[in-house]
Amino acid sequence: MAYADEQGRPKPPIAGDEAATVTGYLDYLRATIEWKTAGVNAEGMRRTVGASTMTLGGLLKHLAAVEDSHFNEWLLGCPPGPPWDTVDDDWPWTSAATDPPEDLRAMWRDACDRSRAIVSLALRDGGLEQLGKIVSSRGESPRLRYIIMAMIEEYARHIGHADLLREAVDGLTGE
């Protein structure tokens, strides 16, 4: 039985198998970003804190890029598609200030949906042991397990940023 917390975030299974647990945690973290950016207007999406230039809008666009990179490139070996094929790594952070919040949310949600579909097929066809197509400088390819854990790390790191940014926007706090 699936459970959700008071923000509607799906709780990872407490006694699930490994695949259900790691994908459950990834979806929980995705839902946390959704919560932290929900209802934020364009001005709020551009808001910074302290000396940092990071924004909620830039964070959403960056996470969309990382979703596509990790699952399309690392796992499937597909070159980046639009818009990632024509921009540098700073572009998500710098260009988000001119994007409407709805577009930023849609870009990120679409990337998450693509990732979920890729992971679902990969789990069916090769499980967590499946090797990705990318090869590191040491000649190693990551297993799907590693790629999912790298995404969990990415979200976990940026949720702290999102907490501070959202609090600066309208005082919303949580965890």
C-alpha cells in the first residue's frame, strides 16, 4: 500500500526490494522539489540568497538537465537532445531567469517522466545490475543502481538549496 505525507509526497516502501526502495526514494526527493517550487511566481523563481546566484528556476532547469543526462546519456548512451545539445553546463542556471515558471516546471516534469519510463524499462530488461552505455575515464560503465544513487545524491544536495531559496521567497519552511 502506498503512503503519502502531509505534502502529498510518496513515501518510499519501508520493506520494499532494492529497486522499489531506491526508485521510491528518488520519487520522494523529486516530490520534495515539486513541493518547494509549487506556487512560486516568476519573481520568486529568480530570487537569490546571499552571495549565491542560484535560483529556484535555475535549480529546476538544472535538475531537468541532470535527469536527461544521467538516464539518456549514462544509461542509454544517447547524445543530449534539445535543448541540452546546443548549450553549456551554466545555461540552465543563467537562462532560467527569463523562463515563465510554468515552462520551468513543465521542462523538469517532462524530464522526470522520461527518466521514470527509461528506468522502468531498464528494471524490466536488466534490473539494477544493468550496465550503462557511458564509459568513464577509468574504463568503467555505471550500473543502473549507481545512476539512480547519483540522482538521489543530486536531489539530496539541491533540496537544501531549495529550502533556503523558498524561505527567502515567501517564508515557507519545512524539513
